[in-house]
Amino acid sequence: MGTMPLLKLLYTACLLPLLLYCVSGMAGELALTADERQWLDDHPVIRIAPDPDFSPFEWISKDGVYHGMAADYVWLIGKKLGVRFEVIHGYKWSQIIAMAQQHEVDLLPAVGETEERMKYLLFTKPYISVPGVLVSSDNQESIEKLGGHKIAVVRDYMWDDLVSKLYPDILIERVDDLKFGLELTALGAVDAMVTDLASATNMIQQTNINNLHIVSDATPKLGYMELSMGVRSDWPQLRSILDKALASLDTAEIIAIRSNWIKFNEPAFWRDSNFWYSLLIALSVVLLLFSGFIIWNRMLKKEVALRTRELQTAQKQLMQAEKMETIGRLAAGVAHEVKNPLAIIQMGVDYLSHEMSQDKDSLEVIKDIDDAVRRADNVILGLLDFSRDKKLELKQGSLNDVISSSLHLVDHELRQRNIKAETLLAENLPAMALDANKLQQVFINLFMNAVHAMDHNGELRISSEVKRLEEQSDLARDSDGLFTINEQVIRVEVADTGPGIREQDKAKIFELFYTTKVVGEGTGLGLSVTRNIINLHHGTIDIANRPQGGASVVLMFKLNEGENQ
Amino acid sequence: MTKRILVVDDEPAITRMVKLNLERTQNYEVLTENRSTNAIAAARQFQPDLILLDVMMPEMDGDEIASQLRQDEQLSKIKFVFMTAIVSKDDIETMGSNIGGNEFLAKPVKTEELIATIERVLAES
């Protein structure tokens, strides 16, 4: 990239102090010769003339005080040498140059070495080095392409000299100070300005001009602005003394001076586009996260509400099933306890009706007792029938759907007991005439039996398929002898990894009130009711142990006419 | 020719009523047994043509008694009629084949129906 926006550069300008270096590299003792000491004694006051407007290197404030990085060097060296530097001020730079030519001042503290200046100044080794840059308002790529254009330089600065020589076809607009030059550039009165990086960034920041760009790497020929101290040419002793003094500065002293002026390199963070980009990105991310959180929260709420509803439905259904079981158990108990006495009364009356006199009144009494027994029996039958499933409400439906919805209803129980459910439901299962509610009762019953058998940790495997009964072993699971060889059936298997079924329980497991569960856990109604419902669907149910352990319940249903080919 | 009927039920009043009603017809010779565990020995000794069995009894239920007697070749010709107090007629229709494919009667049963059933079962070859 040839150019970069000013603000980006401001950001990088904090690297600038790295470009400022110590003249000698290594600090050492200040070892002056006797002649040099004598010379200093003879010249206790040295007149210095700083550039009044060359921040951050040096400038004169309104109250006449000398400031800047070079000033710090000067005061430190003055202290080391025991000389007093008298600051000459109140002149423009061009006037100061003129005075230096006339030896009216003794030392220019921060000045670039040019051939022109060598005529009247002796230069110490450079102690500050800053790259030269091109500043423009319209993204100029390179000074090389600015032939015929106007470029501003501060009059008599080293850039004046350099640009004039390197680019003779550039029209040079000499200005009195940097600020004015930058203003001209910003306004478009000149196409660009050549100066050093430190001054440019410093001044742009001070003046708040924000439409300027600094071409960072397009001006290799401009090189570095190296600032030295310029001593009047007839005072070679002073140049030697100053070189020694600069070389004697130790790293700590140099760092102390630099750190005083590092501040100017730190752009205000809000002026950095990166800051705003970062802020924008951060805000976007926060907004995105927040929106995501809100959406997620709402989805979660909906999900919770849905699950709660489902759970409530499941609980209601299970409660209803339990209620029916309780009624069934009660009815069975009542039936057993009441029907035996009724049987005694019934047969007792039958006997007496033959033995007693056949008068009209006796016959009526017997008939009344007979009727009363019937009535009482009907009440018990009604109670028993209430808890049984007698009739089906058949509709064409998918057995897979019934299996899935039943599994969903026991899902909570499965998760609580860490039982994994695996379903392998055939996609091509044909619809059949079924009572979804009743079959759901069947599957819940089978699933819960498996769950109780496994207790905790296990696998419930449910599969459905259309199967042709090809072998006798297929028919073996047709407990009612309902199907024939080669017949196609809908076959559902519910397998668990529990302990399986005991041999002695096999024959009776589908009998009414037969239960292997401890008192209070099961009523024995479950599998008998299950079998009843399956039979009403023209199906069979069979239970067996799997070779690999656990029980397997197989249901087989007739395929609809026409589908059995 | 009178037929021998063994009546097994844990309720003495029932066995008594059945015995009275059956013997009144003079077509049957009836032995009653109220303890299910004694039923098999009673059957061996009495050699009945038909056993009227209560399904639910303490100690040993009717189905178990029937299956044990069926394994005995000498007793294999015995017919069974089951009586139960806990199912309705509809149950018997839908679940009748559950216990050995035998005839079921739901208590309370009228004597004429009991006799009709016994006769029908006895008539089966």
C-alpha cells in the first residue's frame, strides 16, 4: 500500500522514538582535553538560536522559554560542561540562518546538515533522526509523480535544499512555518508538503487538520532528517566538545529526554479509525450476542412451555391410566369378594326353588332374590367393564406414529433412569386400521414394563417392519396361531436389556391379575389388557427372552387386504 | 349312568351348593374339595369324569391343578370346567383361550346354565 490515512499513521507514530538515536551509541566519560577546558573557561556564555517553531524538536513559547527535545539535550549538556547557553529569540528561522552566517549566534541546537549550511556551520554527529515524508490532502502516491506540481517546504529547512536538488521540475512553495505549509496543503493551495514525520504528526495533531495523508514509504529519496548541533564555523573546539558531551550521555539520560516527548506521538484514541472500527465491531458483536441471547432466551422459554405442556399431558395420561388400573384392581377385588357370595345365593335359591312349596308367594320371593343377584352382578360387571377396553375406535393410521408418541410419553422416565431408546421404524410401513389411544396404552405398558425390568441404565430397542413369515421360527412367535407361513405381517418388536422373563412366568404372563411385580407396583391388569387390545386389532403378542439377554415382546398384525401379496 | 363330578373351590358354601344342585338331578355323583392342594389326590382317588375348578384359590390355582392332572395319562380323559369370580362373560369371550382352551363360567352362575355347560363338555369327545 502506497499511502495510509493520517490517523493510521498517527497511531504508528508512537514508534517514532525508536528512530531517535544517540550519536555515539555507547555512553562514556566526558574526557575533555586541557585545551578544550581552557576554551570553555574562555567562553562561559554561548549564544544559541533555536528554531522558534520546530516542535517537537525545539520551539520558543510565547513567554520566550526554549522547549523541545533538542532543548532538553542542550540544558543537559550545558550542565555537564558548566557553560551557560543564552537563548536568542524573537527571530524567524530565515533570520536566524542569516545571523548564523554572520556568526551573530554561536550555536544552532537542532539543524540538518546541508552543503549550503556547511559553508558557515560545523556539524556535530547527528543525535536525532526522523524520516522525511510527503503530506498531502488527496492521497498522493509518491513525490516522484509530482513533477510540475506545487510542493510546500519550510523556507531554509533541509527539505528546501533537498527537494530543490532532487526534483528540479517540482514547483517549490517556500513557507515560513510548518503550520502554514500544512494549512496550504489541507486547503489545496499546494499539492503536498515535504517535512519530517515527527513534525508533521505533531503539527497535524495540534492543529486538528484531519484531511491530510502522510505518504509513508513513497519517499525513500527524501531519506532521514538527521539533526545535529550546528556550531559557528570558526569555533571547531566547540564542535569537538559538543560531540564528546553528546557521546558521554548515558542511555538513562537519553531515555529520560525521549520520554518527555513521547507523549506527542500518542494520538488521542478517539482519533484513531482503528478505534472506531474496533468499537463498531465490538458493538456489533455485543448487539449480535445480545440479540442472540434474547432469541435464545425466547426459544428456551417456548421450549420450556412446550415441554411443560407435554409433560403435563403425559402425566395426565399416566394418571388416568393409573386411575383406571386402580379402578380395575378395586373392581377385581370387589368382584372376587362379592361374586362368590352371589354365587352361593344364586345356587342356594336355585336349590330352594325346587325344594320349597311351589306356592305363588314363594315363587315370587325366589324370583325377587334371583333378580337381586342379577342386579348385583350387573353392577360388578359394569365396574369391571369400566376398567377394561372392550371396543375399538378404528381409524386408518400409522403404527410408527403411535410408537413414537408413546415413546415420547415415557421419555421423562427413560431419561430419569438413564435408559437409552433406539428406534428402527420401517419407513414403508403401510397404514392399518387402529385405535391410536388403545394402542398407545399398549406401547406405554410395554415400555414401562421394560423400564421397570431394567430399573436403571439399559437400552430399549423398538423396531417395526413388514415381514414375510418364511420360516417356522417366524411363526413361533404367533402365540395365537393367527397367521400362516409366507403371510406378510406388520411386525413390531420391543426389546430390552433387562433380566428377561423367568421360565415359570412365561405361560401366565398374559393372564389377568398375574404379576411378577412386588405388591403395590403392578396390578396384573397390564399385559392381560394389552393382549386384549392386540387381539381386538387382529394381532398377536408374544414375549420371549433374547439370546443376548433381556426380553423381547413381538407384536404381529395382519396386513390390509391387497397389501399382502 | 351317573357321572362323577369333582368340585374344587376354597369356598365351602359354594361346593355345598353345587353338590346339592347337581345331586338333586340324580345324574351326578359329586365329591367336593375345599383345599386346592388336596385336589389332585382327590381326583386320583375319585376318578371323576369332570372337574369343576375355581380359578383363583390360595396355595394352588385351578390352572395349575388342571395342567398337573393332564400330565397324568390315567387321568387324561378328565374334562374341566373353570369357574371364576373375577371376569365377566365378555372377558371369557375374548380371553377364553388363555387358560388351556377350556370352558369357563363366570360366578354367579345359574344352576341350569352350570348343568348345561357340564353336559356339553362331557358330550365332547
